[in-house]
Amino acid sequence: MRTRARTFRAAGAVLAASLVLAACGGGSDDDTSSSGDGGDTPSASGGDLLIWVGDGPGGDATTEIGKAFGEENGVNVKVEVLPGAELQANFVTAAQAGDPPDVVMGAHDWIGNLVQNGTIDPIQIPETVSSTIQPLAMEAVTFDGQTYGMPYTMNNIVLIRNTDLAPDAPATVEDMVAAGKKAVQSGKAEAPLAWPVSDTGNPYFINPLYTSGGGYMFGQGADGSFDPSDLGVGTPGSVTAYEKISALGEKGEGVLKRSVNTDNAIALFTDGKTPFLVEGPWQLTTIDDSKINYEVSPVPGFAGLKPASPFITVDAAYVASGGKNKTLAQEFVTNYWSRADIGAQLFEATKNVPANKDTLAQIEGDNPAVAAVSKAGAENGQIMPSIPQMAAVWDPLGKAEAAVIGGADPKSTIDSAAKAIQAAMKE
Amino acid sequence: MLLVKVVGLGFLAAVALFAALPLIRTDNWWGLAIVLAVTALAFYIYLSPRPVPLKYLLPGTLFLIVFQVLPVVYTVSTAFTNFSDGHRGTKEQAITAIEGASVKQVPDSTIYTLTLATDGDAATGDIVFLLADPTTQDSFVGTADGLEDLGDGSFEAASPGGKITAADDYTVLTVPEINARQDDITAFSVPTDDGAIKSQGLSAAFEGAPQQSYDEGCDCITDATTGNVWTADDSEGSFVSKDGTQRNLAQGWKVGVGFDNFARVFTNDTIRGSFLRIVVWNFAFAIATVAITFALGLLVAIALNNPLMRGRTIYRSLIILPYAMPGIAMYLVWREMFNKDFGLINRLLHTDLNWFGSTASSMFAILLIQLWLGYNYMFLVITGALQSIPSDLVEAAGVDGAKPFYAFRTITFPLLLVALAPLLITSFAFNFNNFSAIFLTSKGGPFPPDNPSAGSTDLLITYTYRLAFGGSGADYGFAAAVSVLIFLIVAAVSIVSFRRTQALEEIN
Amino acid sequence: MTTTTSDVPVATRGAEGDPPEVARLGSAKGGWFRRTGLSHLVGILALAFSIFPILFVVSASFNPTGTLSSSTLIPREFSLANYQDLFSGSFPRWFVNSLIIASISAAVSMLISACAAFAFSRFRFMGRRPGLIGLLLVQMFPQFLAIVALYLMFANITELWPSIGFNTAAGLIILYLGGALGVNTWLMKGFFDTIPKDLDESAKIDGATHFQVFFGIILPLVAPILAITGLLGFIGAINEFLIASVFLRQDDSKTAAVGLYGLIADPLTKNAQFGEFAAGAVVLAIPTVALFMYLQRYIVGGLTAGAVKG
């Protein structure tokens, strides 16, 4: 198998090169003779430290930070900014091709898949460093008893409230619905609230209500690891949760709608058309631009039921197993990327909650909204499961959510979703 | 003429040389053989007077083979494997990954402060670890033979028990030097009684030992702490729990599975239940898309082909605009325009329709978007094709007193079809697998509440995507198998239609 | 391009004021409506249909808080902030890269497919029909794994020949050339077939080589389809981002489509940057439209230009 794959690759590469004869590539010959393959490093084994990061504001900041690290240590650091949506798949493919970067930045729920593909190494974080990181963030990057990444930001969704339309933070969903409806009746708003659902659902955004009603994704062992054999979808708790959600849906209160999605929810809020928005801190810069007066509070749960838990996602830096510069990669990830001043630099660019405690303490005063996001996460947040089986949950559960909000029967819909998830996990 | 040939062949020789040099340097003799063979073939084709068609076909064909045919071959070969997340590499790679992932710090061991150094010259000397224990303030040198005390006074440290900055007999490495010796450092470890000391970054080292290790004798992995044993199953590409109490180890490897992936397609309940319905819609979608884009493109092309009309340049330039916009974004824009509560369409029509909420309206919306994105392409091609139709034929019909529409129907249209029939077939094939058209708009919806895996507007390709990539990671082997089946369906249909148009080709 | 239009029999008809009646609505006789009114009506309707979603994008590009949500067609406030953001970053560099890559790959693939179409149209040889059908079939294969296969291939290429590997325009261009034969060959062959064979036969009797027949006689006659395949190739390459985003990762090697796609790729935050994305899409459409306006005289001028202009 191995030799076949290799022959194929070699044959392809060779044929490809012979193709230059047919068309362009006039300058190619000169290029090779000048750039050669050695570069300016003394040996072929080292070379540049290569970092991959998803695009967005964090990408540019990482480029700066990488450059500074390189200058400090007298080595070349190259940061490549790739489309975030395909970064994980491209990283795994690159690792398979034997050509991965040394460091990759990504969400903590990639870890399960990256580990099963053997693409990242566990890292040993000294106590002096790990004690500066928020415990929940460290928990998120722990998988099968090993630490795989250095957390730098952590996010959870919150309730963002237009204080002109709704002065007080609601303690329960019921309070929020009442306040939202009042704002609509008084003619000041068009929609009681903007909670992203979309035609195919969004389990990430509905998780506070789902957990408040008694649902969960996967059971957790004593050590916090997720158990793929204990699926929460389809349990009585999940059905109760969806019955409560159904009551808020299109055939009930009409405050949860499939027509609201992540694309238009933010526009509704920044246009001042709704008092409540359920979103994450990544939208705060847009909201700041809109000049709306707002405050941030935890997403409320149902009155008298369990607390509403938003998912906590952590962005972390990982050391690639197949990287060519492991020593520098480990150094960068464990000792440099974790620094409080680096965290502050990243915060300036992304406005995401810093995972570093010192950074958080440093910026909290000037950024009350971010502090509120962090507090909401610390109170009731739960780590989004990072086991690979989670990939089987999102799609069926999302569709069940959309169907229930559209008026379908909660029990049978959730049961079908559970069946589909079980089938997908078995494959 | 001769000059062109000489320059062309000289260029060819230069490229062959460019391709060959790195192959020689890396001892890639197979690669070199292929380069030589292709070059020789090219020289033969362009020097010999005989194979005239090949002179024109060679360049395009070579590109086609490498960048289109080889990926197809790769896909087909993948269909017979379990290639998927967790089963991408070789067994050796899986074992390395399992052992590597299980390396844990030895209980109660210390994390040393590390200084990387060499015994001798920085570029060639053996790697050593200069280690300081921050708790006991002892200092050691770690070599491939083990740990030894560093004599007092033979080294300098930043602080007592701190990082060692210089030592007699050893050369402390700078970061660029470390970078240069990277491979040696990665391979290096200091053996200890309980495991080995490995470096972690530039200034830390820890004593670790793999918890899970592979034993060739039993072809199995044993966990040192729990005693669990996983045996290699070479038909599945996984380490399987020996006593059945544990899950398979996550890291597996790629193995051939014969026709298993194809069998799965035919035995899967959800596939069997929805397959026929999806195939019918898939054909309807592809045929309707071609038909409506062609019809509208034709109508507009003919209308704007009127030489008496002013401002045709402006009309044409603006009409092809949708084709110039990034397709992915326009799909998203359209999807939002169809939004029930906030979309432009409901606002303009004064309706309150959930467009992607019912099967019929979802199909209608998708086709309208397809029309918008596709008719400009047809318009463009038809406009060009109209120019190539010998107008004396049309005029002859006109002289005979035929009405314009009659002339169009009997002469222009059949001639257009000759030129465009293959294009219509390709357009059909493209739309048959038009993933974005569905995935970025309805996402396959609406979905019946009791079946989240097969939507009313799913194409085979979107449906397959969900099955293959919606589990615990991407299942490429399965996706490849379905690709092969989809290909067989489209190819069969296309060849039949191709045969039909053969008759048209003879007209000319 | 030296034209030999005057030699062409099909072009030698029609005096001034008697335009070729290839196919059009209305007739030269009759009232205004019959002559051009209907054409204008169809044109205006088609135009409206084409334009209105694009107006939305244009409007979002001028709106500092422009979003994907189509609740407003007229921006709440008008500003050039998105364009300023766009041009203060790497976009100008990406834009130039896009133009280079799209122009070269469009021109070369036009030439390659014209060569192939000439062979398929003018010669009868063993493997012609299977070759034609094969071309069509290759296009039909679902490309789920193409990226993986190409990645593995280019990882090796990068190692051996870095100048045509990842992060190089040359590498991406030769990769795009893999698709040169596909649809274009068929499209062109259809046009080549409509040119009477007597033309090249008589030229050959006069001693012309196949090479001269191809470049001297056939190519000038198929200017419309050359222009169209060139334009299609250009549009295809300038908007391509799936493969390009994997291949071009260094900031200075990226194309505009890759950079723009990055602005909306993240499902959570894409909306926040839609205004800037819209601005980029508008800017990126300009060269395409300009190219089309330039090529239009070849596309519709073609054979009949001489006659219409007198």
C-alpha cells in the first residue's frame, strides 16, 4: 500500500514537471538556480519555523508575534494565514503528505481528530506556565490524560442587551421573552430577540436552553473525559429540553425562528431592531462600531430548571508531530505563546477572552463586556466535547432543533436524531 | 518555420534538464526514467513528420493526465480502502503515533531546566543535555549513555540551580545552531531507569516513558498502567481490544477493504430508503438547470443580436455581471434574499413564504438561483455561436419567404445545437454534481423531522458528503466509492445523449 | 492577429445596410417596436434580473456595517471605509497576483485547447472518438478527493522543484492548465466544425503546412470562440479559491479570491467582514467586465464585422 502511494506521488510529480515544457514556466529555470533548495540556513534539517493560523484578525496579530519571536531568537519564522474553515482538513492532509507546518493554531475540539490521525504531539507544560492559564482552558486542551495545546483564547456565547430597549438583565428566559415582547409592543423594536437558529439549526447556539432543560451531548467520566457510549441526545432530559424549546418556537411564543441565523441576527441588533442578541465576543467590535448602547450578561435559562450552560471553545496552539523544527515549535508554544503580553497583543486584535489569567486581569478594567463574557463562561459554561464522535452530532441535532422550532413533535424528532447520530458514529 | 521548431525543442530540452537535475540529486531514478521517456516521446512527436494530430494534442493531454486523470485514479483506488480520518497512514505511523501520544512524565520525576549543547563542535559534535534540577539545585550532563553529575566549578549558571550558560568540555548551542541540528535533537534522549529524558522546547526537559508500547511478537499494543492489550487487526486497520472491553485505539492505518465501501452503499438503510427519490430530483435538477439557463440565454442572445439596437455593448456587459461575481458569495446573498422574515423576495412580493421550508418552494428557489448564475454563461456562448452560423443559409430561407421564426427553427437552432450539444452535456454533468448550488443555499432542506440525513433537495453529492464526512471524521474511502457510482450513472446517461447528438454532428 | 477575412466565402455577402439576419427578433421592416423595441424590452428585463442581487453587494460595500442579511438595499450610511480597509491591507498585491495568474492561465489554456480542438476537428486518427468521449467523462468525475491527491502530488513537487511548487504562481497556473482541455476543447471543436473544410484543403494544395493552416486560416476565423474561451478561462481562474487557498499560503503569493474568501469563510464571523468582502468582490469584477468589453468586438464582431461596418 505504502509503495503504491509513493509511486503514484512520484509519478505525478515527475509528469507534472515535464509538463512545463508545454506551456509557461519560462522563468522557472532562473528561479531554481537562484533560490536552490538550501536557503540561508546552515543545514537542511532546520530552516524556518512555520506556523499556520486561520485568517481573521488573529491571523495578522500572529504574523507580528511570529516575527518578534524570530527576531528574539535569531531564526526565521514564517506565518501562513489560511482560510479558517478548511484549516483543520488542510493541516491533516499536509501532515499526511509529510509536509506539515511546525505549529498550527486551532479550536480545542479539533484535538480528537488530530490525535486519531497522529498529527500532533502532547506537550509537557511546566507548572509555572500552566498555573497562569485559566483552569477551564487547560481542561479543554486535555485529551486522554495528555495536554495537547497551549490555550490562548476562550469563547462562549452570551446575552447582549440593548440597554435602551431593555434596561435590566433578565434572570430567566421567561423574563427575557416578556421584556422582548414589551419592547416590540411599544413599537421600539421589531423582534423580541435575535437567537440564531437557521433552517438547519445550530446546536452550539441553542446549548444554553438545551442544558437548562436537562439535555447534554456526551456523558463525562470522573476525570472529565467524554464518554462516546453515553449519548445525551434521545434521553428524557433532552426531550424535556426540546419540549421547552418548542414552546418558544414558531408554533408557540414565536420568539425562536428558523429565519434568524448568524448572518442576520447581528444586523437586527446593530440596526436597533431587537433588544436581545445571543452571540459571542467576536461580534463585539461590530457592535461597538454600531454605537448601540449595550451590556453583556449570561444567557438565561428556564425558570426553575437547570442552569443554562453555553459551550466554551478554546483556541490553542499545537505542535505538529511531523514538523521539522520541534524544539523551536515547543519553545514557541509552551514558553512564548503563553506569555501575558502576547495574550494582550492577541486580545487587542481579536477581542476574544484571553486564556491567560494575567492578561485577563490586565484588560478586564477597560473591557467590561469581555469581562462579563468571561464571567458568564466561568459560572455555567461547559467545555465543548473534543472527542471525534462529536462530528456525528452537530448535523442531525441541528436539524432536529430546526424542525422542533418549526413546530415538529419534540419526542419523535429527537428520537430520530438520536438514531441518526448512533448510525453515523457506528460507521 | 525551422526556427520555431529549433527554439521550441530547445525550450523542451531546457525544461527536461530543469526537471531532471533535482531527480538526479535525490537519486530518484524512476522519476528520471519518466522524465526521459516523456521528453523522448515529445521529441519523437515533434521531429517526425508523421503523427500530426499528436503534435496538437500532446501539451493539453499531458496536463490533463497529471492534474485530472491522476486524481481520478487516486480516487478510484481509494474506493477500495478504508482511507478516512484515523486511517490515513501506515501501520508503522499508527504505532509511532500511539506510542508518542502515550508518553507521560514519570511520576514524581523532576522537570529539568535544559541547556542544549554539544560535545565538541557545534555543527558536528554529539548532542548533550546540560540539565539543572531547580528543586535540588543539582546539575547534570545527559548523554546517550545516561545522566552524569557536572563537576562543581566546571560550569556557569544563571542562578544556583538555574539555566546553565556555559560548561567546560561542552559547547552551548545558540538558537540558530539548535535549529540547524534539529533532526539530531529530536532523535536524542537520555536513557534513565524509568524511561528517558526528552527535551521540551529550548529550556525544559522531562523524564518520560510511553504508557503504551508495541510488541512485534504478539503484534499488539500493551498499556503499562492498566494492562489492557489491543491486537492488530490487519483487515480493519485498527488495534482491537483483546478482551473486547475497550474501544479500538483511535489511531489506525490504511488497508485495502475490497468492495466493502460499495457494499455499504447498497446495504445502508438510509441510502436504500432515500436513494431513488434523490436520484430522480438529481436528474430533474441537472436537466432543468441546463434547460432554463439555455432557454433564457438563447432568448436574450437573440434579442441582443439585433444590429439595429443601440447600447448593446452596455446591455451585454451588465448582463454577464453575475458570472463575474464570486459564486460562493452570491449563493449566500441569494439565500438571505429568500429569508422568510428578512429577505428581499418576500418583501417585494408581499408574501410570507418560508422558501426553503417546503419542498416545492425550495426547489423553485434553487432553480431560480441557478438560472441567475448560469444563463449569462449560456448567453455568452450562444452569442458567439450565432456569429459562426453562415448567414447565407438563413437568408436563403428568408428569400424563400419564410418567416423569421421559421428560419430560426429550421436553420439557426439546429446549427446552434450542433455547436453547443456537447456543451449542454457537460453543463448537465457539472450540475449533476453541483455541490455548492445546494450546500450553500438549502443545504438539502427541507428535511422531514424523522430523517435528518436525506433532505428534499439533496443531490447525490451533498447526500454523500453528509454521510461520508458527518461521522467521526472524514471517510474518504466511502466517499470515493459513492463518487465512482455517481460517475457511472452520469457517464452512462451522458454517453447515451452523446450518441443521440451524433446524428446532429453529421449535418455539417 | 492577421486576419484573412476577405478570403472567406461565408463573409462575402450582404451589402451595407443589409445586416446579416443570422437570428434576431423583429425585422428590418415595420415599426420601432418590431425593429428594436422587443429587443430593448428583453434586454431591460434581463438586465434587471442580472443586476439586482449585485446592487445589494455594491450597497453592502459602501455600508460601513454592511452585512449579508438583505434587510437593507439602500445603505444606512454611505462611506468608503470598506474600500479603505481593503486597500490598506494586502489586497492590492493579491489583486495583481490574480490578474497575472488569471491572464496567463486563460491565454495558455485557450491556446492549448485550440490546438486540441483543431486536431479533433480536422484530423481523423485512431483514438479520436474515445479521446473526445474520454475528455467529457473525466469532467464528470466527482472531485471529492482531488484536493488530497493534488496536495500529495504537490508536496513532492515542492520538494523537488520549489519554483513550481506551493506558494508559486507558476505551480498554480500549470495546475489550472490541467482543466484546459475539458469543456473548452468541445466548445471550440463545435466552432471549428462549422468552418468549411474546403478552406484548408485549398490552402494545403497551395503548399501551406498544417501549422500555417491552423495559425493563418483557422484561428482568425474562430476569433469569437477564442475570445469566449479566453474570457471563461479568465473568470474561472480569477474566482477560483478552493485549490488556490491550499496552494497559496504566503501572504504575498495569495490571489484576491483566496484573500476575500478568508473574510467570509469562518461560519461564525463571516458576517462581520461582509462589507469588506463585498468591496473586494466589486473591485475584482472590474477587470472581468473590462476584459469582456474589450473582447466583445471579437465575440460579436467576428465574421460579420466587416459587413456591418461597411
